[in-house]
Amino acid sequence: MIYSARAMVVIAAFSACASAAPSTVAPPALTRCTNSTDGNRDIALAFYEVALIEKDVRFAFETFMTSGFIEHKPDVAGGTRENAILYLEGLMKNLPAARWEVLRSAADGNLVAVHARFRPAPGAPEYAIADFFRVENCRIVEHWDVVAPPTDKAINPNPRF
């Protein structure tokens, strides 16, 4: 896989010290992990790129999520890490041409929001997605999302994107 420079820096830092500590604790040698607002945004965006844009779901979860990760998406049975992986892998299998595009992000302490465009197939109508991640000790511990389906009945002239 070829990842962006931002993702490569974060992945390299995680990979260099992956065995230094359990996934629920930030590895002490992780120099890019600053437990800062910007560091938390880097982690969430790197996860987004690896899991959704490059579609390397399992690697992204192993790299960026805690073992006790909590998923709040109602479509994920039990809200567990493994079921979130299976859900996304199934989505990728059923929609192989699906594309996510990050439009903007915002971070406040350990909370990161990502506004994205999702297109299930070329030429298909676009969904607007807001993903929210909670990051603790340089790992994503929790995720929520809000998905707005395509509409052709918008009365607001301002676009979602």
C-alpha cells in the first residue's frame, strides 16, 4: 500500500515500537505520539486513510485501536472491535468501488471529528459522513458516526460538502 506522508509518519512511529507496550497503553518510545490535540488528529486521520481510503481495515485496527475499542455505530453487532472490523471488511467486499474522501477535520483535546464524503460506487449519489473518535494514550478507544444519505429534495442552497 502507498499511504500519505502523514499516515507514513504515524505508522512508522507505531510500528517502530509496537512491541514496547500493550495496545491499551501508548508505547513509551512513540515520538510522534504527543497526547496532544494535533497528535490525536494525526492518529484519527491516519486510521481513516489506512482503513477506509486504502481499505486495509485489519491493519488499521491493529495499529490505531485499543483492544477494548468501543464502537457506537448501530449497525455493528455488540459494538466490539472485532465486529467493527468484520462490518467494514464486509462493506468493502460488498462495495468494492466505494470511495471515502476526507473533507475536513477538527480536534478538541482527545476528540477528533472527520467530515467525509462517501460514494458507494462510481456515479452513485454521495453520503455525508461525520465520524467522531475519542483518543486516549495515542490509541483510538471509541467511535461514533452520523451518516446523512443522499437527497434530491434539499431546500437549502448550501451544499453538504
